[in-house]
Amino acid sequence: MWTSFFLLLNLILALVVVIRVLMRPRMEPSVRLAWIMVVEAVPFLGILAYLMFGEVRIAQAERQRAVDIRARLSGMWVPSPSAVDETPEWMEGLTATAQSVGGMVPVLGNRITMTPEGDDAFDDMLRDIAAAKDHVHILFYIWLDDRMGRRLASAVAEAAQRGVDCRVVVDAVGSRQFVHSDAWTEMGHAGAHLVQAMPTGFPLWGALFRRLDLRNHRKIVLIDNHIGYTGSRNAADQAFAVKPRFAPWVDVWFAIEGPVVRQMQGVFLADWMSYTGDDLGEAMLNTVPAAEDPGCIAQVIATGPDRRAGSISDCISALLASARDKVVITTPYYVPSNALDAAIQACARRGVEVTLILPERNDSLFVAATSEGFYQGLLRAGVRLMLFRDGLLHAKLASVDGRVAMLGSGNLDRRSFELNYEMNLIVAGTHVTDQIDRRQDSYIARAREVTLEEVESWPRWRRVRNNLLALATPLL
């Protein structure tokens, strides 16, 4: 009797959820099919999994607040006195796509400098914080209580003690250990304003209003509305104490000057005002002067689950469409949408030299195996596939024809496309693209090439596993 009751209950609930899946707007057919299979194949748990992770769910009031804040801030920089009057023809599709996704225009007069690769990557940034006179704004997904994390916390505390307005945001999950550390307490006692982004609170209750695995994955440091820093690096040593067996974690970090810093400030302020309710827009969004060495076009792309207009994936596809000779992409996690994977393959098929650099050892076995499911298609299309062997390559870079590049926090995976709050930059100018090309060349020098023959010689169980996990790509 009870068995029949539960079977009937599961059948009714599954039918309701399947109808909901079919009614959801902006859901790819492959995603619908994958969730319907899970709901039907796994009694009750499949239904629960969909309700918790199947929809990008944000409370309507929270979403509207974010929209209102962005609208107010964008009115302060659009039109921008530094906006590009006439974008080069080859770049028009890319900048238009980026503007449609992130709402910001390309601006002139920027200088972007890549910092060293090792644990001295933050040295210039720490000196700039030590010299700060007005404010320091910091946002990190992961901040660890290690040597680098404590050095940064001490610099913030010292700045706060001498009267600099210091505002710090960390993701509540990514930095969950750090917020209980002495370094976090030290910053607060010194007068820094500290905020945790999207705390989970009571998970079961919170799941009713917001999907729990939505995270703020951005990495932003801003000093006196004059210089900014961003890239792929978290506030941590290369040894990365929470996952040391994959060390060193190899990242990129950039110092940025010029009008695009104002756009970065807008991204930080939108987050800060959403989390705290403090209205800082007019006080913080002052005009940023052009760098002494102008010529670099730059444009911020801020994305997140509270936005409905596209993602980083659209911008990468537009970047690929502008390619004529050479594309080099570096990412730690390759779990793309079908459209992006197809765009990369199509780029190689039309004669562009496409190189994709991934880490040989990934900190996620599931993601590593899923990525391998794409190897054969990429190699058959002519993509050169390199596996970095000197640690976990965590950089996120894409360079096209030595004239335009993308950098920032976003990975080539569905989490970055749909679930995380990310910030990337499009940059065009040889003084920055040359730096990015040299850094990616150094990755290739420390990598081994994967051949189609190697992939086709894998044992059957490995190919079955990879292709099976690739079917779950729409659910990741």
C-alpha cells in the first residue's frame, strides 16, 4: 500500500516538475531534456535536485534592486567623455556584443600592465594600498588566512587606521574560513567596512528564495579611483592551502589605469550597494583621467545571474568571430555550452590557428573528465590542445591576432556563464596583448600537446566515462 502511494506521489510530483521545466523561458533544449531525464530516472531526489539547482532563482525584490542600482550608476558614465568615437571595423561586433551583455562602452586612454606570475604578483598593489589617501575597495571570491592573505589584510588595516575608507567584500562561501580569522577581525577593528556576499544563513529556508550555489566570483581591487587591479588570482599564496596537492596555482593579475577604472568602480559599487544599501554612487564615480600612455581600448563586461541579457559565452563567441589568423585561450575549466564549443571548432575549421591551454591536473575530477569528453571534437576540428604540467593553471585569458584580448575572472564553463557574478575586460592595444601573448607562450612551453591519436587510443572505459559525463554538461 505505502509503496503504491509513494510511486503515485512521485509520478504526480514528477509530472508537475516536468511541466515546469517545459514552461521555463530561456532554457536550452539540451538542458530541458537533461533535467527531465533526471526527474524521471531518480525518484524524489531528482525532483529535489531540480528544485534546488535546476533554475537560476533570485528573489524578485533582490533582482529589481540590482537592476535599479545598475541603472542609476550607468547614468553617471554614459555617455563617457573617454568613449571610443569610432571602433575599428573588425572590433565592432565584439564591442557591441559586450555592451549588450554588460551595459558598458569601450573607452580610450588606458594602460594595463601584467604583474609577475609568482607570490610577488601583489607587491605593487600592496604598495599602492600603503599610499592610498581616500579609499580602498576590495572584492575577492576566495581570501585565505595564509601569508598573502594576511599581508593584504594588514595593508587594509593600516590604511583604515590612518583614515582611508576601506570597503571589503568577500564571498561568504569562498572565504568562509577567512571571515573567522584574526586577520578579518583585525581589519574590522581598524575601521574597515566588511561585508560577506550572499551568506547562506539557513540553507533549507534560503533555498526557497535563491539558488544556494550562486556566488560572487569577481576579483577587484580599486585604490583612490586612480588604479585598479583584476585578473584570475584570489587573495592567496600560490601554494593555495585549501588544495595544496595541486600547487602551484598559476594565475594572472593586472594593474589597470585610465577611464576603464571607473567602470570597474561601477561594478564594485553596484555589488556594495546591493549588499549594504549604502548609496555611494555620486561620491565614488568621479571621472578617471587617461593614463600617460594612452592607446589601449578597454571595456568591462560584468555578468551575473541577475542579468537577463547574455553572458561571457556570447562575448567569447564574438571574439572568435573577429579572428583571422590566431587564437590562444587559457582556462582551468572547460565545460562550455554547445554553442561555444561549436564556435571554437568552427574558428579552427575556417583556417584560424586555435590553441586551447588547460591544466593537465584539475582540482575537480568531475570537471576534468567532463572536459575530456570534448577533446576528440576539438582535435578533429584542428584545435591545438595543450595540457599545462607545472601546477594548476588557473589563468583565464583569450587573445586574438595579437590585437585584442579578454581577461578577468570568468571560466569557460556554465557556472561562470549562468551562476557566478563575474567581471571580465576586453582590451585592444599591442602593449597589453603582447604581454598576454608572451605569458600564454610561457604556458605552452610548460605544457604537452594532446594528439587525436592519443585520445582515440584511450581505453574504452575512459571514453565511455568522459562521454557519459559530457551528457551532464547542461546540469553543471
